[in-house]
Amino acid sequence: MRRRVPPDWQQVFLDALREGHSVSFAAKLAGVSARWAHKVRSKSSKFAEEWAAAYREGTDYLLEVVRQRALSMEKASAPLLMFLIKVRLAAMDRQEDPVEIE
């Protein structure tokens, strides 16, 4: 028996990506499989663009969370700050903003 696909699954999925969740977890929240989400993305350029934008927003959000945590510690976390610097330098090398990490 096939499960019904929730009518609002794409919005729930994209919102979860914007919040920094993984594709698998976002799909679970949306009530679909990650495989289904990838299949729809491969067939819909609009959804693929929305996915990419949401993923970038989520990555930006996660980087900001890491930055805030690194700087808010009694002594700034050198490893966390180095991670952020490496991510930004990699983006600059590819002339991208932001970096997509999977």
C-alpha cells in the first residue's frame, strides 16, 4: 500500500532545510522519504531552485550559530573559528556565497 504524500510536504521540507536540518530529517518532517524528495527535485527545476536556496539559507544559519557559540564562550573557541574561516575561504576560492556542505 502506498502512503499518501501530504499536500504541503514541499513547504514543510523547504522550511526544515532553511532551519539547517539535513535532507533526510527534512523529508521525515515533511512526511516523505528523502528518495521521493530527490526524485521530485530531479523532475522540477522550480523545486530544485527552491531547494538550493533553502539549503543555502540553512547553511548560513548553521554557520552563524557556530560563530555565535564560538565567540560567546569564556574563551573563544579556536577550532570553531578556524572551521568558519576555512568554510569562508573555500567559498571565496570558488567565488561562491555561501558554501553548500553535504
